[in-house]
Amino acid sequence: MSINGEHTRRVILQKRTVSQDPDSGQKVESWGVDRSLYANFWDRHSRQGHSDGQIITIQDTRCRVRYVPQLDRRVDNQAEVNNRILDGDVVWEITSIVPEARRKYQLMTLERKDDN
């Protein structure tokens, strides 16, 4: 299959599920494949920060995909992420989703944290 146009990078949209461990009663988080998408990526910038005494590098990027009606970044009106993007071995957290072109596309701001 020949791929033409802007959206030539194949990524996996993962969905978060939370279940309860029957033995301990603890919440267990898992990520499963929701669907594959073709995307167009472009880098914005990276910065360094501190987390728990460690220096981390945070990379920001943007991505455009065809519109996915069920794409949601919140679970139960909490600030927890419900979806993420898997690009090869790289996991991108979705920090914002904006529909564009009369819901033909979605523009996502993504973030990745690397521990040094």
C-alpha cells in the first residue's frame, strides 16, 4: 500500500483501563491498543525539569490525526489521561486535543519525559 500526503507516520492509540486487584483491593492500571492511526508530527521544543530530585527532559511535540470521535483525555472528570500515543518504542502523553477543520482532524499536543 502506498501512503501519500502528510499523515504518513503510523502510530498506535492506546486506551487506559483501571481495574481493582481482588486480593489487595489496589487499583491496577493497564494500557491496551485502541486503534492504529496515521499521523503527522512536528517538534516544538524540549526543556529540563526536576522530579523527585532527578533531572528529567520533557519533550513537547504536536501531532495531527484524522478525527476520532471517542478520543478523550479524561477519566471520570479527573485530571488523569485516558489515552496516549505509542510511536514505535516512544510513549507520548496527550496533554491537549483540539478538533480542527470541522472535525475532520484533531490536533494533539504531546509530551514525553525522559529520566537522565
